[in-house]
Amino acid sequence: MSVSAQDRAARFPSDWEDDERMAFLFSAFKENRDVDCTDWDGKIDFWSPLIIDHCRTRGSVCVSLQDLNESFRRKGIVPLGLSTVIQSMIRSGKVQKESEFAANVDSGWLSWGVGLLLVRPLKWTLSALLGSGRVPLEEMFIVIELVKEKAAALLSAYRGSPLAVRSLLSFPELRALSSHICPDESTLCMALLQLQREKHVTVSLHEGEKLVKFSQAGQGRVSPVSEVDLGIYQLQRSEKLLEERVEVLGLEAEKCKQQAKSLLKEGKKSQALRCLRGSKRVEKKADRLFAQLETVKGILDRIANSQTDRLVVQAYQAGVAALRISLKGVTVERAENLVDQIQELCDTQDEVNQTLAGGVLDSGEDSELEEELKSLLENTILDKDALPVVPTHPLSPPRKTGIPDADFIQSLPCVPDSSLAITDEELERELSRLTVSDTAPRRMESAQ
């Protein structure tokens, strides 16, 4: 089928409309790259990313030469060098034959029938044995870049879905989960094979049912399917079936009740009673199944708790081992010794600082400065002692003594001009003199 103009604009580069350029790209390769490496490399660089983009647009990880010839047909002409391009991509590891990609499948895949993929590339194997370098038209090739993208998207979809709580999934469940990622079953199988190479998936066949086990978040690789996994899967499947059956019985009981009401309104009491008895029987059956469902859920809860306990114990063991390693060689005596050494070094540092600070000034100059400071301090104290005390109470008005001012002033004691070094005897004589001078004017007044 040829490509329409709209598809060309969306899926092909701008060179696709250049007839001269496309005539060169559609031409066959030289027999040897050494003849013209520019011609050879130019075509490889054009077609290789275009093939990958073509597969990505279709959502497929597989491609064949026949499909490429039809997809890249232009004006009735197919590219002549696509076989060489595919061989170059094989050598560079960009694509791989489907038979080689599925060559390392385990017994689980073989039981799935994936080994049948090895039959289809028989023509390629025979042509390789006969020495032919041409790629068969129907040979399928896996684009490694795209299958890795699909595998990563599939693992992300599983871990982000409610099914992530289950380690085992049936293939139909996985098919429904990945419908937006893998358009067909073959693409899903290729993505699972890639995840198995990355140790994130393992497959098995149990009682004719295809099962897939994913690695859980935080685990480096998936563990093999064990009897415990199969037992948990059986319980989970039983839980799902019981839930569906209880829901159906509940709807059936409700339907019988509604029929009984309708018959009772119509006056058909006997028929209404039969419908009501049927409703009661269905309800009893639903209650019995519900009790079984609760038992299954209880078992699953216990299993989940035991797994959680096991993880906690493992975490404790890892923590103890790590703590033991980190404290290896550390003892109380060693810690005390280190503290003593630190304290000794701190004391030494303080002594060094004091020594350096004391050696800055000259000792003789320091003594002279201390003597001068002491002298200034003594003079300041003497000056403060020579001054009279400043009164703190308000001054009383002058008292009238009857003595003339000049005589009164002369009668006052002299102001000391030195320090007040007065003895008690001198103070008593001065007080007697003041008393006598004060009583004389009073006698004169009384005589008058």
C-alpha cells in the first residue's frame, strides 16, 4: 500500500518530496563501502532512524523487509537498499533476528509455545548456511530500542496498577493491563522476554494457565515461582470468584424480593410467598459464601502480615550487621582516651595563647606604666577627700543674730586650707568657743 500525501507529511522527513534526493536514497548500495563511504553512510544514516520511527509510530517492535518495502513505496518504486540497511543495523545491534532474540527462552516460555517463533526464521537460517547475504522478505526482526521501551512501560504500568499487590498475574489479566502499550500478543511476549533478560519477570504454566511473576519494587531481580506463590495465587483467585458469586447472589435475592412485592400487589399471595422463600434461600447461600470469603481474606491478611514481619526481621538483621561493622574497633576505653587527648591539647593551646599575649609588651615598660597608673589613682582619691560634702537638703533662710555683719563674719572660724586632719580635742574647743560667742548677744538683749 502506497503512502498518502498526508501520511508523508506526518511520517517522513522533508527530503521525501525532493525527487532528486529520493532518487539517490532509493538507489542500490555500492558493492563495497570502501568504494564510496560517503554514499554508503549517507543512506544508512537516512534509513536507520526512519525504520525505527516507522515501527514506533505503529506501536510495534517487529519489522520485516516486506513490510518496509510496502511502507516506503514512493510513486510505485520501492527502495533497493533496505536489505543492506537491515544488515547494517544487525551489525550495529539496533535490530536482532527474532530467532536470536528468543533463543535463550526457558522451559516456562517453551511451555507457552513461544518456541514456535524459532520455526519461522528457517528460511533465513538456510540462506545463511548457503552463503546468501540477502534478507528474506518475510523474516521478522526485533528493534532493540523499541522493545526496551515497551518493557519499561509494561513494568511501570504493572507497578502503578492495583494488581501490583499480587506477584503472580494470569496472562489474560496482563493482556488487559497492557492493551494500551502492546497492540498485540506478539509484542507483549517480546516485552516480557526483554523483562526476563533484565531479571524483572519470570513465567510459568500452572494447570494449563499461563502465569507471569514480576519483581516487586525495591527488589533487584525476580525470584522463581514457588509453591507459596502458587498457593497465594489460588487464594487470590478464590477470593475474586467468591466476591463475584456473592455479588450475583445478592442481585438475585433482591430480584426475588421485587418479584414478591409485585405479585403481592397483584393479589397473588401464594406466588409471592414462593418468591420470598426463594429469596431467603439465596440469601442464606450468599451468607455462607460470604463467610467463606471472609475466611479466605483472613488467610491472605495473615500471609501478608507474615511477609511484612519477615521483611522487618530482615531489616533488623541488616541494621544490626551494619551497626556491628560501623562500631568495629570502637571501645569505651578508646573513646575516653581520645577525650583526654583532646582536653590535653586544648590546655596546651590555651597556655600557648597566654604566652604569646604576655610577650607582646616589654616588661620594663609595663612596670613603669603600672606605677604611673597607681599614682594617678591616689591623686584622684585625695582630691575627692579635700572637697566638702555637697548638701542635699534645701537651705534655710538666714537667722537674725543682732550682731553686725562685719563682726559676725570675723567671729566665724577660718576656712581650712589643708586636709581636715582635726583631732577630737580641737573639735571640742571649737564647739565651746562657738557656744560662748552665741550666748553673749542674748545677755545684752535681756539687759536692755
